[in-house]
Amino acid sequence: MRLANGIVIEKEKTFGQLKFSALRREVHIQNEDGTVSDEIKERTYDLKCRGQGRMIQVSIPATVPLKEFDYNAEVELINPVADTVANATFQGADVDWFIKADDIVLKNRQGQPISSQNQQAKKDMPNGK
């Protein structure tokens, strides 16, 4: 069972401040014979979430470049959606929640998101500034 389109999230109320922690895992595409391919489908990152009072995991598509932000860098999610997967059991159902987003971007000192293009341009500059 899945929600049709997920639940759109009001970022500030749900998450509050988000800080980057690390890449948690990469999900690979399966070949037709069931073996795992080298092609990455999505990446899941750990983020410290002040609004939830704990670490959350957020998955973004592999088409977005790998995120290698500094530990505790303040970030923002672009178009986050919460969704569920439920599996029937003898006593009801087990439900797992997950969060997906289009991207994870750094926030600047004024708390505004920095676009991915600007982040790459910064990395390409001498001293990364």
C-alpha cells in the first residue's frame, strides 16, 4: 500500500533547521536477472533535524550530483515529500515512512538556499570561495 502522491511537507514547521551529516547509502538498479547493477538509482543522506529532534534520512535521485557538504553545514530540502510503505502482518500492518526530495542544497549565511549551480561554481573557484 502506498499513498498516491505522498504527503507534501511544510518544510519550516516539519523540519526546522536541517544540518548535513553524511551519505547513508546508495540504492542500485537491479538487472532483469535480479543481480545488482553498477547504476545508482538514488542516494540517501542523514540530516540532523531540529524540528523532529533526531536524525532523518532523505533520498534524492542519482541524477543529482553526489553531495559532499561539510559536517553540520545548514541545508534545505527542495520539494520534500513524505510517503509510506505498508506490509500486512497477522496483527495488522507494519508501516515505514520515508522522505524523498528533488535536491539538498546549502543555505547561505542569511538562511537562503544556494542553487546547485552556484554551489558547483564555488567549488570550481580557487580556494572554494
